[in-house]
Amino acid sequence: MGSEPNFEGRSNAASDHEAFERYVVPELPALLRVANSLTRNSHDAEDLVQDTIVRAFKAISGFDGGHPRAWLFTILRNTNINRNRRRRPDIFDDPHDAELVPETRRSDPAELAEQVAFREAVIVALATLPDKMRVVVELVDLETCTYAEVAMALGIPIGTVMSRLHRGRRHIKEQLIASGLVLGKASTR
């Protein structure tokens, strides 16, 4: 009466809900990790994921069930691109957000100061990377995504992920060596 039955005898609406539960819901943590890296703001990341799952729900009836993570990352990436086109830059955002201050249970003030200095140096070095490189480093090293997941999320080849990651890590290491927080030789490249 409302929806036509599909090949399994269920209504299309019921099978859409089942497909959503099966393919989309398990990928929500991965979507949020990638969104956090793309937006660099937890509230924007949550909004991006919400927009992504709304779009996925609307399109689930046309999804064939193959490679749900790649399908969702494509929706996420395109949603993020569309959101950025419409959005004005946030000139009041503070890159030294309170979330970035490390929590620690150690009581040695010298050790705490050293940890804070190291973390701030890493944050500064990461922030100086070009966005394309920074996002890859954040996704692989901070969000522990695989190369394949990053490639799917960003729509780039795995080799490009590996190259950007290598160059980004090298840049951060050189910055830490230059600041005196890490021993070693800076690259001559």
C-alpha cells in the first residue's frame, strides 16, 4: 500500500533502514575520525558527519552494498567540499584550543614543562604543513587510519598518501630538531 515490496518481501522503506544499519552505522567512528581531521574542530566534524549520514540515508536505496566505507568517505569528502565553498573563513578561531593542552598525572614540573613544550612544537610544526600534507599526517598518525582509508577519504592514490605522509613527518622532525627538542640531524633537502 505505501511502499512496494522488494525481492525479499519487505517494504523498500524497511530494507533501506536495514541497509542503513548494516552499512552506515558501523562506519560512524571512522567517519568522525576523518571529519575531525578535515575540519580540525569537533563541532564542525559532528555537523559534517551528520550531513553525511543524512545524504547517505537519502541515497541508500541506490547503494549496491559494495565498499560502504569508500562510498561514505566519498559522500563525506563531497559534503565537506560543498560546506567549505559556502562558508566564510572563521577569523576568530584559536589554533591553540584548550583541547590541545595535554592532560597528565605526573607531578614533576620540569617534566610537565618539557611535555608541554614538545607538544606545542609538534602542533606548530603540524600547523605549518600545507593542508594536503597536514590532513594525511593527522589521519594516519593521530587518528590511526590506514593508508587505504585515507586514500578513500581524500580521493587520492595510496602512493600519494605515503608520499605526503613521508614529507610531512620529515618536516615535523626537522622542526623539532631545529627547536632543540629532538636530537638528530636535520635533512639537507
